[in-house]
Amino acid sequence: MAKSMLKRRTPNVYRHFVNSVEEAVELALRFKQEGQYDWFRGQVQAKWKPSSSMERAIDRGEKHEFLMQRLMRFLGWAKTVPSLSYLTDPVNRDQAFAILQHYGFPTAYIDFTTEPGIAGFFASDCKEAPPAGTHSAIFCLDTADIRRFYDENMPPSNSDDSEQLQIDLVSVNVDNLWRLQAQAGHFVFANHNWYDFYDLDRIEFPWTGYPSFPPRNQIYPEHRSGLEQLLDNYFEEERRYLHHENFQRDQRERAASGQPVFKQIIVGWNEFNDTVFVSPPENLPSWGAEFLKPWLEMPAESFHEVLGSRQTVTLRNAVNAPLPSTQLAYGISAAMRHDPSLRRRAVQWELLGLPDAVNRERLEALIREAWNGMRRLPYTNDDIAAACGTLLELCGQPGCQSSDGGVIRNAFTAWCADAMEVEFGAKGDSGTRGFCSAERLRQAISSAWVEKLPPEMAAIQPNDAFRLSQIPYRMFDFPAFSKLFGRELIPSQLARGLSLVHFNPARLDVLGLP
């Protein structure tokens, strides 16, 4: 077999022992400066082999066929997203798997970094403290040496089994994948147990917790790029899909064994009631490809270039002072006017003088999400500022996050007297929900759509309209709808603490009643 022909790297393998993660990082830095190693990998358990997440998944019993189905679903989804469709080209395999690796999908790629401090963080990073006496490690790799080792010891190309062995050192940039950029990430890709033939040098030390630097939010950025927000939505939707599949399989097994099964009622999206319209509604010009192009583009942003900006907005509590939400919206709008380049940066908004009922930490986190979700899209400055003002108002309504539908409804009607709940998403996903003014939603309905109705229905209200049609691009004037979406539906999604949040109205396929 070809694998038996690959010699093992046994001579000159070094294991260094130090007293702490800080000493390990300092030693790795010295080695890097001296040119001994250029890639590093941190592991909480020094005794574990640097295997890939794919190997570990297969060892846990996950089926290769199941993982391939997940991969094909991801690529099928990526094909529908203009800024990600390039991932379906095999030449961009490394970019696709870099994304999947950073979102927990099992791959044959193994994480490394060029920064010893980051390796030190991962050598300490765990959900629960490991058993006493655990030794952690920073693995050290000289990429030139491993290339030379494989070049010299790889089975000859005329070997029958030579194609079984493959190893690549992957350095790839994925536009807007800030996690990869923050972690200075690189990968070893292999289709065999390469570490059984090439023993990695390492620095071992007793686990004692995290180093004082870098902080977690520098490794896992609190700011998320537009790409990462899209990916978060995709993987949340996949989680729901897999949960539904598991539920269905469980029900089939229960039925086969004679146990009672639970009925699950799924209501599908209806396109439109063609028995009511004088003629079928057509796609509206305001949703045309030319008009939506700016909404579907995703400019590349480097994490290290956009991060680091802070802006402070101070509110006052004085007689006759404007409402806190008005002051906040003004402050954010004024900051954008003062610095027109602000929207090109991932700003951390610091809010002072907030009402006592508002949790500052939560509001700042929600505004960070809204800012990063909206600033790259063609929303106006006033739309973004208004969304932030709405978030402040909603954060003063504690019922917004309740699991009780009645409590949620009361909280949102306290914010907006005619608030109505709507559900929206793309075809094939289970959607998400938000609240907005029923009257402002009615005003966004296109006159061209209304003209398709009988004359006696010209004054139709949104609740009744959604019983006839749930296709936003045939129903709403896009400029009016996008303004409403940004100012009300985005902040209402965020205030509810939903795990799936849509920021871009141009990506919606369906909109209707929950």
C-alpha cells in the first residue's frame, strides 16, 4: 500500500516543556522570530492527535453520506446568494471549506494560525476546565519542512496507490469572513492521517486557564460582517431543518413500534389566491434586478481595517428634553453626517445617560448588530438612526422577549398602537417574525397590486391582503417597504432576541401572517 511506503519523521522531533501558557506563547514567538516555525496550533489536550473535525465526526458515528447531504444543501443555498455563488465552483473549494470549518461543519481541514498568541488562546479554550494535571500544547509547524518531507518521501507517482495520499497547506482569504481574519487562520488539508508520519514539534505546559491576552472577543469578534450574519441565518435554519428531520424519523420509529405519535401541523406559504384577483399580480418594477443590485452586492471588508472605531452618544434627562429615542437617533445620524466614512467601519457605539429601565449592555449589543446589518446596505442614514432609536424604545419594554404571545403583543402595541406581527423569509426556510405599524405597511402596498383586485376591495387592509397574497415583490413598493423594514422590522426582530434575523428586504420571497 502507498501509505506503508511513506516514511515516518522520527528524528529531530522536539517536545519543549514550560510552566504556563504565557511561557509557551513567548517561546513560540521566539521560535517564529528565529525562523524555526511559521504555523502554530493550540490544543487543550497535548495527548490528542491534531486530527480533523471530519475524522472526529466519523469516529463519533456520523455517516459520510449524511455529511455529504449537508454539504450539498450548503452549496445549493450558496448558489442562490450572489455574493457566495462563486463557492460552487470546484476551483474555490478551499474558500467553501474555510467557511464551513469556522461554522462547525466537519471537514478534512485542520486549523493553524501564524500567531502564537492565538494558538495559546486555543490551547486554553474549553467549555469546562479539564481534569487536574491536564497538559496542553502549542504545536509548531515549519511549513517548508513538511513540504520537503512529503516531496522526499511521497510514494512515486507511478505507484498504484499514490493518488490516495494528498496533503496541502492552505492559505486562503475569504472576503468578509472576519473570524478567519481575526484568528490569522490557515489550514492543513489531508486525506490521510498525516500526523502519524510527520510528528509535530510542540510546546507543552500544564493547563491553568486563559492567558491574559488576547481576549475572547478578539478571537471571536463581537462585530459580525454581512457575510457572517447571512451564514448565521443559514446554519440556524439548518439546525431547525435537522431538528425537523430528527422529529420525523422519531415519529416513524414510534409508529413502527406501535407507540403513539405526535401530530405536527405545518402550514405552507400560499403564493396568491387567483380566484380573487381580476388578473394575476405581476412582479413589480421596483423589485427589478437593476434596482435591487445595490442591495445584493457585498463589498469586501477586512476585519482589521474596519474594526476599532468607537462613538459615544450622551443622552440628557432634562425638562422639555426630546425623548431618549429621539436623542439617540439624532446622535447617530449626526455622527454619520460628521464623518461620512463612518458606515465603512464596524463602530462600537457607547451610550451614556440611558433611562434606568434600559439595559445598557444589551442595547449596545443590539445596536452593534443593527449597525453591521444595515450600514453596508442602501439604507439611508436616517433609516439606520431611526432603527437604533426604535431599539431603545423596545428595550424599555421588558415583554418583548417573553415566550407568551399575549405579553409580546402587549409590549409591541405599547411601542406602536397599531403594531401587527408578520412572518417573512426565503422560500424553503421557516422564516422569522417581526412587528410593524399596520398603517405604514398598508401605505407600502403598491397601487399596481391593488388595481388587480375588484374595485370594492380597493381599501383592503394588510391582514386581509395577506390572505390573498404573500409574495412581497408583487405586493409592495420596494422603496417604501425597505424603509419600513429597516426602521421597524429589523429592530423588532432584534428586540425579541430571535436566533434568525433578516436585515435585507431584497432577499425575501415570502411575507405574511404568522
